Amino acid sequence: MKEERFSASDLPLVLRHTFRIAHGASTRRDNVIVRIDDGYGEAALPPYYPTTRNDVLEYMERIRPILEDIPTSGPFPLTAFLAKLPETPPPACAAVDMALHDVWGKRLGFPLHVLFGLDPQSMPVSSYALPIPESLEELNGFLSEAEGFPFLKLKIGCGDVSFDEAIVRHTRCQYSGMLCVDVNAKWPIQTAVDMIKRLADCDLAFIEQPIPAEDPEEWHLLRRLLKGAPATLIADESLQTPDDILALAGAANGINIKLAKCGGIQPAREMISLARHLEMGVMLGCMIESSVAMTAAAHLGPLADWLDLDGPMHLAADPFSGLSFDKGLITLSDRPGIGVTPV
């Protein structure tokens, strides 16, 4: 039987611990793996995002005529094929974009970072995220597991700002490395002002998405209310499109770009370029994803100021091999394309 050139199938990911963030707690995620010829892509489908597996499957069927035009061997004009793809929920676009980049790189015989002219040795170390603990005793366990990591991210925004502060201060008393916090949009703006000022002595590298995401003008109000307080603020949930970058310029110090959120490698490169023109910092972030999506993102790592690509580190078992993550130090293989293989 002739092998199907294009497919989309379930990618269940069991977590090795309960991962609590402000949006809820998870013990597993159900993503979708997309295959185009010998290329792989991943659609991250967190429960707090509206995209479903059926959206990804339907998109693959919709674009089948475009994919059929890709030659079965040899190089092909990647940018032209990406431009033909209709818009759809970003996780589905991201999976197809990754798979096409993977095929393209494999056909040319080089890893993506080589084709992009980037040196993986120059990428920053990645953070490792600690979920919201249920107690400071549980936090001690998380910190023990993360011993030796040079960069930690604390998930906060639990609904109790006193406990949010306790998490940060308890961690800072025990941990001397680089530290940041991610509020996941859960502080009202006045709470954010108060908390940012209260945490000023905790030596935080940045505070990510302290306020709700709906109105970019709230970011500018937050900056005015802080009255010059020296806080580095990174936008995540507020950022979806290039227009959002323009709206946040002058208020947020930087942006968190996720392939599943922006639609893939190509739009991520464009957003990085725009952010740099606006003198904004760049983080490359992740959902809970396998090494497919994380390795794809890591090829852009040298373009970022901060990395948060620890998704596979939270899995009980990663169904793919790709990047290596040694206490935040990311190494890419010399395999062509994205450089991932099924385990």
C-alpha cells in the first residue's frame, strides 16, 4: 500500500508531575503531530486555548491540494508554499509550518539554523519553569529538583497575592541564580503596580504578563502608574500578531513569542525582526510540547534574549528526540531540517 504523504494524528503527552499555572492544572496534554512527507510538526492544544484537534485535522484536509503541489523529492520554494496557506487557528498553522520547514531542510541537507545563518552556540540558556505550589513545602521539593539550573521561572498568579509574594521571596532566599516570574495575566492593574514595586528587591530578570491581556492600553497605563520603577515587563498573552507588537511598543520591554501562538517558524522570524526594530527584547517560549516543537523553536534561539523552551522536561516520556536540554543549556543536533526523530 502506498504510504500517505500527509497525516495528522494524536500526540498524547503525560506529564511527570501536576503542572499548575494560573490557567489551571494539568497532568497530561493532548497535542497533534502533523507529518508532511518526512517532515514533522506539532500543534500544541492547551485546554485554555480555543483550538481543538478537529481544527487541526480539518485544516490538513483543507490544504491538501496545496500540499499535493509540493514535489516528492528535491528542493522546493518554501516561502512560496507558506504564502499559499490560508489562515487558521495558529497551532494548526504552526504544525504545518514546522513540518514544511523540516522537509525543506532535509531536502537541502542542512539543519535549519545553518540555513538561517545562525550559530547555536550563541543562544542564551533556557529557563526551567516551576509550577504554582500548593504550599511552601511543595515549593521546597520543586527547588530541590531544580538544583543546578542557572535560570528558573516561577509560575504565580494563584489568586492570593500574599502567597504569590511568599513564593517569590521563599525562592529568592534559597536560590541565587537568574529568576523571573510569570503571572499569566492574573493581576488586576493596581495589584500589578503594588506587587511589581513590592518585588523590586527580589532581583527578578523580568515579570511576565502581570496584567490581563485584552486591552494593550492597559500596558501603557501600567507603565505610567509605575512612575519609572525599574521593572522589566514581558508580554505573553497580550501578544498574538505583529499588530500587537506595535500596540505594546513603549510599554512592554519585551515579548514572548511561541510558535503555537504566532503560527510557526516563519511568522516568528518576522515578529522577532519587528520587535528588534522597535528596540524590544525577545523571548522564545513554549507550551507543554514535545521535542518536535521545542527543537523547531530552538533553531531561532540565537535571535532571542531569553529562552523558555523547557516543555519536554515536564514530560514523563518524550515521544521524539531532538534538542538536548542540560539544566537549561540547549544543544541542537547536526541532523538536517528540524532534526527530530521518533523514539
